[in-house]
Amino acid sequence: MLARKRTVTTPRRLPRSQLGTATVEAILSAVERILERNGLDGLTTNHVAELAGVSIGSLYQYFPNKEALIGAVQDRYAEDTLTRVRAALEANADQPIRTVIMRIGEAVLAAKQNQRPIHRALIDARTAANVWDRYRGWMDQHVDLIAEFLSKRDDVQVADVRSAAFVVVHAGEGLIQAATERPDVDVMRIALDAAEMLARFVERR
């Protein structure tokens, strides 16, 4: 089972050399592959080390347990998504809010498509101590970013920009997450419809 409440879920240390960076990259890539192939049941530190081609001692230099490995992969995916959304906002700052919302949705969708299809395993793994807290922290950063952007727009009319940003972030995330787990639906169409819905929610009438 994953995680008792006080289980450490943060890296033991960060890499300080090219070799260390390469080692961590190999370890996290192995975690992704195992979660994709075998789910949480197949994830052990020994299996990760073997697939990464590193010693178990090298793995433990950076990650104390499998909860920390899961947290690191989650952080990687969350940071990738946030970076793409930030870039979309910067690139489309002068566009109508409807276009901006569309670009945000495209950025989140592109992040999901770029990542391995292991989001369900990560959701299940967030029951590990503090992993949910870290995920919420990433989502709060996302909300803050959107709220700041909305607060500067003349074409936005909402009573509370942070509340509106919370709706935009979590509604968009939930819809895209659900769609990417369903091979029988048109993910792009759903992303476009979600963007249209959210644009109508925030734009000035």
C-alpha cells in the first residue's frame, strides 16, 4: 500500500551535476514506463532502479521511497502544464478573451498529450501523504496565474476574478482529463466546446 500519513514524499536531494541530472531523468522515465505498463501495483524502487539502469543505492540518493518518485513525476507534469499555460497567456495577451481561453485549453491539452497516459495512476497515487497537497499547490499556482490575467482584462466581467479563475482551471482540467481517458470521444472537439463555455462565463456582456 502507498503511504502512511508521515511518509516522506519529497526528493532526498536535487542533482548537482550532469550525471546526477541524467540519473534522475532515467529514474523518472522508468517510473512513467512502469506506471503505464503495470500501474501502481508494479511500482517498486527495485523495479524502477532495474529499468532505469542504476543501482538501488543511486536511486535512494535522490528518492527515499516510491511515494517520492510519484510526487516527482506529478511535479514534472504539473510544471510542464503550468509552463505551457503561462506561455499561451503571454503569446495571446492582446487577443480577445475567447481566443485566450481557447489557447489555454489547447495548452493544457497539449501537455496531456505530451505526457504518458498515466494520469489515472497519479490520481490514485495522490492518497500518499502530502502528494495531494502538492498537487493542490500546483493547481493554486495555475489559478493565481489566470486570476492575475483576468484582473487586467477590460473584456472580463466577473464578481471575483479568483473565483472565476478557479472555475476556469478546474472545469477545464476536469473536462480534458475525462476526455483524454476516453478513446471513443473527440478530445479536440470537447476542448473547443469547453473553451467556448468558459469564455462565455468570464467575458463582458
